[in-house]
Amino acid sequence: SETYPDIQRDKRFAQLTQEHVAFFRNLLGTDSAIIDGVTSDAADDIEPFNSDWMRKYRGHCKLVLKPGSTDEVSKILKYCNDNMLAVVPQGGNTGLVGGSVPVFDEIVVNMSRMNQIIEFDEVSGTLVAEAGCILEGADHFLASKGYIFPLDLGAKGSCHIGGNLATNAGGLRLLRYGSLHGTVLGIEVVLADGTVVDDLCKLRKNNTGYDLKQLFIGAEGTIGIITKVSIQCPQRSAAQNVAFFGLESFDKVQQAFREAKGQLSEILSAFELMDEGSQALVRQVTNNKRPLEDQYPFYCLIETSGSNADHDSEKLQAFLEDVMEKGVVADGTLAQDETQYRSLWAWREGITEALGHLGGVYKYDVSIPIKELYQLVEDTRARVDAAGLLGDTDEYPVRAVVGYGHMGDGNLHLNVSTRRFDERVEKVLEPFVYEWIAERQGSISAEHGLGLMKKKYIGYSRNPTMVGLMRNIKNTFDPKGILNPYKYL
Ligand code: FAD
Ligand code: 2HG
Ligand code: ZN
């Protein structure tokens, strides 16, 4: 491929023909369910499905299929498996590791038409929905019933719940609601050969045999296409508060986290970290007024969710006074209303989008023991600087090396914001970052997954025995390897 000189197209895969297209057209019936660049020139319409959110990864697919039912997904995959046609499952295409777009000419199976809520049990809080529901839409539906989706993230307006499961997305409230491995009760999934696995269980407890659904959570579309989801949703909290703090050092950030857990305990629902560099870039792009008057090396956003607004704000106010008195926090502000609540969150949630406006971003999504979480940013910055790549003017490719993330989960997002993607920058960063993490027994993928970006680096976080077992799983569920090839393993 002109895009990926290091990767060869797998010759076992067939080239798409008019006959293939005719089969899919006949199967899907409606024109809106198929974008065909094989028998017609639909290049412009296909482009958004070929190109990822960051505009870093680009494929050359000529056919996008949008099934409207599990049966259609099953028939598509059976036909692809029989005819050796490679497939990329695609949700909202907000993934950050190049997993959701083709590498060569794989067919995109986009799930956006399977977007119905199937049922909701108002007593238990169990939601059953199709995989193509947009996360924010599902959450709005739940809000009308007094419930909340147990996952929230900046891409909620576009990402699908099926995509969330496929990546095992973590997001902003994992600290409170836990991982999808705990909240998902069941799934329906279609295997490569078209077999429909119906495990759409609605039970909280079910210890009958291996828990197979867990394999598909975080499998990034490599062993099946998730078509339906059953998930346990918590009661929506009546009161939500947000505080935004400035802190002088990463030691103080850690102290603040300890204090927050101790003093806010059951109402704490998020503890997020942002460094000054990340906030300066958000400010540069949005031009919004900063929440605090002065600048600090670090900022934390703390959210509480509870049942009693007065009680919660009293607790948060007392917490803020206490940590300021002890000198843990240098300055802070509390949201006074819904508008301020949203605008404080925007300083954290908006980082990815803001950086995206500034040029190319190299992203590393890592778990490391909290004590060393920020050291990675400092060491990386020093390395990029020593290589002569970091500077304020156009001649330098790198604008800034910044860190932020889900402090409460020990998950850092190291972002290297560049004026343009540049091979010299990538060479300085990789495998340096992965080695740094492996030395500390960290994870090179805390929540975004492996996709195309980290396929060759899996060995930094998983030993050969585990990678071998993973290959066996892949071969069991997708023996011909048609699902999301060239990625993950
Ligand atoms: P896609 O990007 O379409 O696909 C992602 C992967 O899942 C691909 O490998 C694809 O093949 C596979 N896939 C998609 N749908 C299915 C399906 N139905 N069955 C099988 N495989 C499927 N991630 C986090 O974890 N935490 C965050 O806080 C977070 N914040 C983000 C903020 C922004 C602004 C952006 C752009 C991204 C963020 N992400 C975050 C990354 C991304 O949003 C998540 O990975 C999300 O879960 C992907 O969902 P999607 O529907 O867009 O999937
Ligand atoms: C977040 O936490 C997302 O905002 C995206 O996981 C992180 O862009 C990133 O690196
Ligand atoms: Zn994140």
C-alpha cells in the first residue's frame, strides 16, 4: 500500500468483483445500506469510512455495507468467509489506534443502521440495545428513565455502544462505575462464518461455564461483530458537582487524590488530571476564559455524584477548604450551575478535540503505577527536546509534549502535539515510550486498544505464552482471518 509501505496485502483475500457487489446489493435491498465504489465512482462518499478520526490512518476500501439486522450481518459474514473477502467492523469511527478503518481494500461493515433500543427494565436497570446506538443517544434515553449509561467519554456524540464494547472503552467515570467487563451482562455477536452467538443474558449473576462474552469485550472486531448489547445501568444521581483545582506538583496531585477518596468516598465519581501544557493548547484553540486566574503545573477535575445536592456541595466545599488549608491545592473553583459544570468539564473532555485542530498528534495511552505516572511525560519531553524537535516556531515539528488522563485509574494520556506528522518524531518516540512502560510493568494500551498502531508492540505488555493463547482464540473464532486483518495480534 502507498499508505503502509511495511505491510503487504494478504494475497489470500479476493479482490472485489461486480458479482460480489450484486450479491450484497440484493441482500441489503435499499440503496442507503450500501456505498459501492466498485461498479460506480463513489470515492467521495466512501472517504469518511476509509479515514480515521485523527486523519492518521487511511484505507482504500471500495465497498461499505450497512446491515440493518443481525440476520443481514450473519449473511454478509458467511458470504465474505466463503469468498475470502476481508472485513473491517466499524462503529462511530472514533477509535484512536487505527483499528476502525481498512488497511487495504477490506469491506467496511458499518453498524450505524442497527441503532434501536430493544428493551429497558426500569426495576433492574438492564438495557438491551443494538450495537449501533450512539452512546449519547442511549444515555439520553436512560436519563428519561432516571438511569445513566455506566460509561462516558468525549466521543459520546459519535461513538457506538458496540464500538465501546469492542474497544472496552474506559472513559471518565470508570472510577465510579467500573469497567465494561463488569457492567455488560450479555451480548449477541456474529462470528466470521456467520454463526450467531446469542448470549444476550439479562442476569446479573451467571456462572454457568466459561464467560465467553468477555472475550469479545476489547477484541476490536477481530473475532466477531457485536450486534446487540445487554448492560447493567446505574441509577442516575440527582446531584452532580464539579470542582477544578490548580496544584503545584505531581506529589500534591497524589495527595489530593488520597484526600478526595477519603473525604468524598462514596460520592466521588471522577478524578481527572490535566497538565498546564494540555490546558494551554485548549485555551489556544477555544480562546475560552480559563477557570482559574493563575497558571499551575497541574490541574485536577473532581466530580461528585450523589443523591442530595446540599449534602454533596457541603462535602465538596469542606474538602476544597481542607485541601487548600493544608497546602495540597493552590487554588480551586466549584461549578455553581449546569453551565459552569459543563464548561469546567470541557477543559478536560475537550483536550483531544483541541489538539486535533492543531495538527498531527502522537498518542500514547498507558497504565503505570500512579507514583510514576507523570515522569513519562517529563522524560519524553526531555528526549524530544534533546533531539532538537521541540520548539515554538514552525521549523520544529513538535509544538508540545503534554499529559492528562484518568488519574483515578492510573491511566495517562501522553500526547505529542505536532505541526505535521514527521517520521523523525515517531523514531524518537517509538519504541522509547513502550520500553519505558515495559520497564515498569505498565500497559502500553490502557483503554484505546491495539488496532494497527500497537499491533507490533503487544510484546511490551504481554508475554509470549499469552500472545500464543490469544492467537489460538483468534484462530478458533476466525480461522480464515477475514475479520479486521493486519491489526491487533
Ligand atoms: P470505532 O472507532 O468505529 O471502532 C473501534 C474498534 O472497534 C475497531 O477495531 C472496530 O473494528 C471495532 N468495532 C466497532 N464496532 C464494532 C462492533 N459492533 N463489533 C465488533 N467490533 C467493532 N476511549 C476510551 O477508552 N476512553 C475515553 O475517554 C475516550 N475518549 C475519547 C475522546 C475522543 C474525542 C475521541 C475521538 C475518542 C475517544 N476514545 C476514548 C476512543 C474511542 O472513542 C473509543 O475507543 C470508542 O469506544 C470507539 O467506539 P466507536 O463506535 O467509534 O468504534
Ligand atoms: C480521553 O481520556 C481519551 O480524553 C482520549 O481517552 C485521549 O486523545 C487522547 O489521547
Ligand atoms: Zn481516556
